Amino acid sequence: MKRIVYLIAAVALAVSVSACSGSASNRTADSNASGAESEASHAMLAVNGGCGMCKKKIETAAKSVEGVSVAEWSLEDKELHLHFDASQTSLNAISEVIAKIGYDTELNTAPDEAYNALPECCQYRK
């Protein structure tokens, strides 16, 4: 009985190792097929906001920046989770776009006129 359990465990391990190595080679092939190496970056950016509408606006603004592939803002944590191509943009450039639409970030303060134009539920400065 122990032999059967060990055999099943060995087969499962071999299958999972094979699957992992296959997906890694696919990622390499995909990046080489594009003809250009990208500089993938991951970052977290503190962004003020107060509601679901803020979430949509912040994420949409971040994704509008060329090179940003992922932008997910947490209402609870007030953190924007980003994946972007550092050869196309920077964290500061993304932060500036978000500030221009009225949301303060840890790097940039929104202009008063942009902040004041936000709906009342989105205004977090007290």
C-alpha cells in the first residue's frame, strides 16, 4: 500500500514539474516573439479615495498610461497595485496622471481644482 502511495506522489510531482517548466518556456517564447525585451515592474502606490467610484476612476486613469498592464486599487488599504513596463513609463508618471484627476498619491498632490471637481462622495480631504 505504501508503494502505491509513493508511486502516486512521484507521478504527481513529475506532472507538476513538467507543467511548470512548460509554462516557463512559453513565457520566454512569448517575450522573444515580440522582438523586444520589456522591463516588467511591480509597485504599490498609496492613493487616497473613498468609494467605489474612486476605485473605477483611479484604475481607469492608471490603465490609460501606456505600459500599464494591471491597476487594482483597494478601498480598504488605499493602495494601488500596479504592473507596468518600466521601459515605457514610471511610477511617478502614473502617479501624476492619477493626481491630475483629483486623487492625492504618496508622490503627488492633486491640484485643488481637480480635487474640488470630484463628486462629494469622492472627496476625502477634511
